[in-house]
Amino acid sequence: MSYKTSLVKMALNNTPKSMVLWAANKKLKGVAQLNDYSYNSEERKLYTQMILDGEEEPIDVFLDGFTILVDEGIYKLVFQQVRSSRSWLDALLNKVLLSRAWKIPESKIGLVEEFFEVDNPEINSDIS
């Protein structure tokens, strides 16, 4: 593992939650407020709790597992399971996230290769 990768992992694991919430809420202003999150890079899991603008009850979103695949030299992010505390959001997330592979920009491939174990099997032709 390179020095750069070690620094990124250390930053992800040691950044105070309040700082991450502040930065995320600055980006989400007018859309939602992030109340809580947890990220586990080893298990590849992300949990967020947010309140959408105009709503009163928080929504929980879980991304349980993702894979980095290489298909003909193109790196893609594939989500394995997405769920939330709202059925309408489950349907949307499953349709948007699980129905495709997300191309990773070439400028980020070096970091992705070091940070995550990359799988090399062919991507299912249904995913594009």
C-alpha cells in the first residue's frame, strides 16, 4: 500500500464525524440535511441518515457492498445491494444504482487500484 493510499484511509477513518457532516450538509443545502453516516471501507458498506427538505422524518439509506470491475480496460463501480427506510426510495435507488455500472474517471484509477481490491471478471452485458 502506498503512502498516498495510507493517508487517504487514515483520513477516512479519523476525520471527525461532525466535520464530515458539516461538509456534506454544505453540499446538500436545499436538498437534504445529513444527520448521521458510517462508512466501512473493508466491508464496503455505507450508511446515511438524512432529512429531505420539506420532510420531517429522517430517511435511512444503506449501500451494502460495491465492487470495482474492469471491463476492457474501463474501470466501473457496481453496487451490489441498496436499501432504505422508504419503499419509494428503494425502488428509485434500485432502478438508478443497481441497473448500471458507473464509469470511474481515468484520473482516479490509480487511487482506486490501490485503495480497493479490483475484480477483473467480465461485466454482465445487461449493465452499461
